[in-house]
Amino acid sequence: MSFHLTTYVPGTSCVHRLDARVKLVLLGVYSIALIIIDSWAALAITAALLAMCWALSRISPVGALKLAIPVYVIVGISIIVNSFLFVGTFVFTSAGFLRGLFFGIRILLLVFAVFLVCFSTTATDVTRALTSFFAPLRALRVPVDDVVMVLSLTLRFMPLVAEEFIQVRDAQWARGASFYEGTFGMRAKAWTATLLPVLAGMFRRADRLAYALDARCYGAVPSRTSLHDKRIGAASLAVLVGGLALCAGLVLLSAL
């Protein structure tokens, strides 16, 4: 998942301006609520809330719809597996179909909620939010800044590695590599010729990054400083309270 799959323009919407810590907390609570609820009414409300957030973000969902193609396969498998009951032979059951559809919609809502947070939050803001969350661990002598730096670099490397993998795969394809045809040995050889250059490129990129961090005297001071205000604004705090109340209400509605 990449944080620059769509153009990020600071301040374009209230969702973009929302504090990253609030978005991450609400994403976690929303995910828990999705797992707990077991009624169609509550699921419809969660879907409506997510659709409203997408509308407020002013982000086109086309990119997310394309990225979710692998998830559609998982949803389809879930529906098929739950729809058929084996009683000597496979028998279609409407109850199983509805159960599989419920699980599939739940998965899609969770994925699109993650996409919304990723599309509306920069990697830098996520890094600051994680640093704030992990700050109490400093009392236990946990190197919070280093841990957050690793997580941040991981997020930044993911789209780069994916892009490099596609380039190498296309290059091998142009040279006649057989990825999906031929014997198992031929396909394994083609994928090996693709993955090994990507792996070597990852090590080269990591080596250059290590030299860059060393040249910038990373770790020369005990803790990192920030020019940005770490306090959560009143608007973000109000959204946090309202979002927590809505998720709690959905869980209670489902329990009735």
C-alpha cells in the first residue's frame, strides 16, 4: 500500500486536515466495530458512514476500486464457500449465501477504510502519530524514534519495491520469460530471474539509505525534535469523540 497512490494536497478537505492520530484511532475502533457487529442494519450504517467520509475527503474512489481487485477474489471465495453445504453433494443454501455476503461486505468496508486513511494522510504525519503513540515506551528504554523510523521507512519502501518488481517483471516478460505458461520448472525459473534482481536492488537501496542517514548524523542526539505542534486541535478532538460514540452505538445496536 502506498501513500502516494493519489495526489495529496494539504488542506483540500476536512478529512485531510484531521489529525493523523485521530484518523488512526478511529480506523482501529471502526475495524473493531466491523468485527463485532452481526446485523445487517448496523452493517448498513457503517457502510453509510464510510461513504460519507469518502465524500467529505473529495478523493476519487477509482484508484481504491482498482487496488481492491485482489480483495474481490477473496470476497468471491468467501461467498462461494459459505453458499454451498456438502450433504453427500454440494447444495446451495440461501442462509450460507447471506452469511458469505455479510462477511464479504465486512472485508470490503475494512479495506476501503484503510485506503481512505492512506490516501488522506502523508507518511510524515503517520510517523509523527506513531511517535506520539509509542512515546510512553521511552520510560521502558525502548528506542521509540528508531522503531518509528523503521516503520516509516518500511511504508516508504513498499511502493518503491512494488514499482521495481513490476519493471523487472516486464523486462523479463519482454525477453520471453514464461510466468504463467509452460512447465513448473520453467515458471519457477522465470520468477526466480525476477525476484533475485529485485532482492539485490532492495539491498543496494538499503545500503545507500544507511550511508545517507550516517551522513546526516542520524542518532547524534538522544531524541528527535519537531517544529510542529503535537497537541490535538479542538475540531479533531470533537471528531474523535463523535466517532468513538458512533462506533459504540453501532456495537450496542448490533447487540440488541
